[in-house]
Amino acid sequence: MITMKFEEALQKLEEIVERLERGDISLDESLEIFEEGIKLSRLCTKQLEEAEQRVELLLGIRDGKPETAPFQVNEVLAENYENPD
């Protein structure tokens, strides 16, 4: 299993997408980095899901009452792609 920070994995995934979109690499190399991209995508998804659970846990105790606030992963991803800093 790949172990790296979310930001590192996302950056590497973006680089893979750029390379695949350029189309200037062989089929074999494309398949190899596509496989790596899938692994990175799964890692990012897992880390986002874990972060979502942490947010819900952290919000779970407020004024002595259990509360949860849904964390929308898709909205965060959309914002990052629309406004990359």
C-alpha cells in the first residue's frame, strides 16, 4: 500500500493525468502510470473518507449534545479544481 500525505498523492495524480493527456508516451508506459494513478486515486479517496469521519467525530460533541455535520468531499474537490491556489 502506498503511504504518503494527501497533498503529495494528489499532486502526483495530477502529474499522471497531465502525462496521459499529452499522449506522448508509449502504451505500456501509459498503462503503467494509469495503474499508479488508480492506486493514488484510491489512496486519496480513503484519506478523504477518513478526514470526513474525523470531522464528524470532532463535531460530535457540542454543548454536550451529539451533532454531526456532513462533510461533502465532492464539493471540496470541485472547489479545489475551480480555484487551484
